[in-house]
Amino acid sequence: MPKENEVLFIDDEQSIIEGVQRLFMRETYGIIATTSLDKARSALAEGKIKVVVSDYRMPDISGVKFLREVKEKYPDVVKILFTGYTDFSAAEEAINVGEVYRFISKPWKTAELLLTIRQCIEHYDLIISAKNHEKELEIANKKLKAIYEMQKEFTSTVSHELRTPLSSIKMAIDLISQETVGKINPEQKDILGRAKKETDRLKRLIDDILDLTKIEAGKLQMNFVANDIHQVIAQVVEAQKDVAKARGLNLKTEFDPNMPKVLFDSDRMVQVLNNLLGNAIKFTKQGEITVKTQDKSLENHVLVSVIDTGKGIAEGDISKLFQKFQQIESALDNEEGGTGLGLAICKEIIARHGGKIWAESKPGAGSSFNFILPLQERRVTA
């Protein structure tokens, strides 16, 4: 079976060519050895050559110039320069400018030449393999991106379509529960109460999915205005106060008196604070919840923390908190049932403000959910 030619030698001395042909007869790969520049170019054009070995001094073209030509047309081919002792400085310069992989001096040492060629073939194969893998990954990434975009579009469409019938169901449940259309007995009222609870949960899920889809697509409009973060916190705390009181929890604030105004979207900040405070109330059985602010102007940001006295979070679960559809609490612990998207949305909203959100917690020692907002412009605009 004929061997595939993978190595090209070009030299103006016929004796060198014949010596090379004899030397490589037993190798597993084929070689082309020629004194003809045209034949060398034709061999390269076939696209099978992995290594080119060129003499430095040839009558029609210098070895460095020929290898530069090879580099321009076949950048992956490994290039070697044959040199005499007097040409070392020129060869070193060619290596430095990237025209040549390495050089071999004449007269060559047989073992050294054979080993060098084998290494060069391996080097070429590695380069091609890496490029092929890169292309495969690029194609796979494009496919995944297309699937993800289709999934987002589908999710958004389905969520929109569910909103109208869900609103009708919710309205019907409310009318019956309020006995607008007739009297109901306690058992029926209890069943309707559970139905309303699940309907509200489904509405929150749909709203969260639509919000997250808009954020990830860069379509969620933000209205950044210099605001007093304390006013927004006070508004959210007041809205949640009755829920906290019903659970026997003390809800309080600790405001830094030196807090400067910050650029943020008020509606989205209310959404973030409602989520963090709602979670704190939901997962704290007794004690208190504190919303604390700190002026960190010297570090170019302000810090907001929602601190609870709940049972805390295991260290291994903290990294999962801000991922989509992650719920650390079990169904028994979480009677109300969350959507698993709230903290992921908080993370995206804070990121759009150029800030950062994170959690600190230890089992049995409560939790602190913190976020920072920059004082100087560094928001994400897309």
C-alpha cells in the first residue's frame, strides 16, 4: 500500500535529495524530495503536506522567502530550514519572526533529523485536531444558542397566552369566595381558598418567567433616576409589615444617615426588595428581620442588607441560590411554594444596575442577603 506523502524536502543539490530519499524509505509516511520549485509548489497545492524542509540557499529563491510563501498560503504546515554553519544567524532571525519552526544544520545527524520530522508531524496533527475541535464546539454552541432562543421565545409566548385565562379563573374564584354569586359553605370556602393560593402562585410564576425572559433578551426597560434608597425600602417594609406581624416577626430598619442618592430604577428596586424581604419573612419562624443600609462612598457604592434570624442555609446550597428554578427549601418547609426564579431575577436586575448581589449564611445563625449599587456610572446598558 503506497504511503501518503506528508513531508516535502526541497534542496538545489541532487545528492542531498537522493540521500533524503534513502533515509526516509522505512518511515511510515511518504516524502517528496525535489530540486524543483514548481514541483514543490504543486505538492503543497495537493493539501497533504504537513512538514516542509527547505534549503537556505537556492538559486531561484531563498529558503526563508520560500517558507514565508508557504506560511501565507498554508499557515498550519510546519516549516524547517536546512542551513550550513555560515547561515545560523539568518536562520535564527527567521525563527524569531515566525517564518520557521526550527532549523537543522548540514551535515545532519540521521537520528536527529528523523526525530525532528516525527515531532513536526505530531505538532501539525495536534494543531489540526485542536482546530477541528474548535470548529465542532463553535457549531455546537451555535446550535445550543439557537435552541435556547427558541426555548425563550416559546416560554414567553406560552406565558403570555396563559395570562388571560388565568386572570379569568382568578376573577371567578374571587367572585365565588366573596359570595357575590351566592352563598357557599365553609368546606367550599376552604377549597376555593386553596385554589386561589395556587392560582396566585401560578400568576407569580408566569410574571417571573416573562420578567426573566425580557431581562435575558435585553428588552426590559429601566428608568434610572437619582433616588433615595431609604424611601423605597420604607415603602416595601410598610407593605410587608402586616405579613411579618401575622407571623410573630419584628420587622425593622437600620438606615445609615449619610446615605447619598443613587441612580436606580425604583420599580425594579421595589421588586428586588419585595423578593428578598418576602423570602426572609417566609423562611424565618421567629425573631426579627432587619433591612440595613451602609454608605460605602469610598468604595464607590452603597450596601443594602436584608438580615434574618431564620435557620440559615447550608454552605453547599449558597452557590445555588441565584440560579434559575432553584429552591433550597423542601416542599414541607416552604408551605407557600416559590417559583424558583425570584433570586435569579434579583441577580439580573442588580447586574443591570452595575451592582452585585450575594448571600451570607450559616446553619442555625440566620442569613444576610446583600447587594451593592454603584455611585458612579457602570451600569449594563444592553
